[in-house]
Amino acid sequence: MKVNRAEFILVNNPLRGLIQEEYELNILCKMSSLKDIEIALEIGCGNGNGTKLRLTLMRK
């Protein structure tokens, strides 16, 4: 995916990772009926931080 400089900075910003960890992840877990998973496919863009966070939370 080709992004412009502003998009690149927003996607790779450490603040975005913090927001994902503190806010988005809790919302996704509340919305999901899946509690324990082994295999998942996430289609997104970014540096992969969201995927790492989801794996950490879902593998408890």
C-alpha cells in the first residue's frame, strides 16, 4: 500500500500504539465472541502493532 508522508507518520506514531493498547483493543474484545484463538487472519495496514497486541490478549 502506498501512503503519503502524513499517513506514514500517523500509522507509525507511538501514540497510535498506545491508543490501540488502551482503547481499541478493549472495544474489539467486547465486540468479539472469540475468547481464545489459535489462528487468525488480520488484514490491515501499519507496522503490525495491532496484531501483536491482539495475539497477546487472545492467547491468555
